[in-house]
Amino acid sequence: MQKAYRIKKNKEFQTVFKKGKSFANRQLVLYYYKKDQPHFRIGLSVSKRIGNAVMRNKVKRYLRQAFQEMEEDLHQEYDYVVIARKPVNTMEYHELKQSLQHVCRRSGVLKKKLK
């Protein structure tokens, strides 16, 4: 994923948390905030409670890949922040992607219905 598609600065995370809306399921919390920009940006937060560095990085890779595959279905003018909860450390990629699709569908940030 390109640098332009990532949220890295604490100030940007705080803007999404304070001004944005959120939806959650058992595995993930999704915050989103509308901005005027040509493409979406994502920020990922995976706590040390999830596991060691290897596990945290695996979860982040899975989430980035899921966002990349869902790119054409998401509204492009939003900033998204995803917070992973404890159950993600036992999930495979397809389960995590389904969970992300579920929380996106609940929040209404998808352009169209996914299968």
C-alpha cells in the first residue's frame, strides 16, 4: 500500500477519533471521517494485547490487504482507522476480511453490496 494511502501521524488519528463516526463488531472497531481528498487513507491500530510483534504485523498485513481488495467498493473521500480487538489473533485472512466487510457494511461506507 502506498504511503499516500496511510495515516501515520497522531494528530490525524485524533482528528478521525474526535470528529468521525464509529462502528464495531466483536473483532474490529472502524472509525471513519469524511475529508476532501482523491482517495481513502487508512490507519491501523493493533495493541500489544493482541500478541507479539510478529502477530501484530501479521494482523496489519491482513487488514491492509483486505482494504486493497475492497478499494473499489469503498468511498474514496474518507479516512478510516481500524482498531483490532483480541479475537483477531486467532483468525485467518478470510475471516478477518469478512469481519472488516461486516463492519464496513454496518457503517454504510461501502458503495455497493458485497457478496
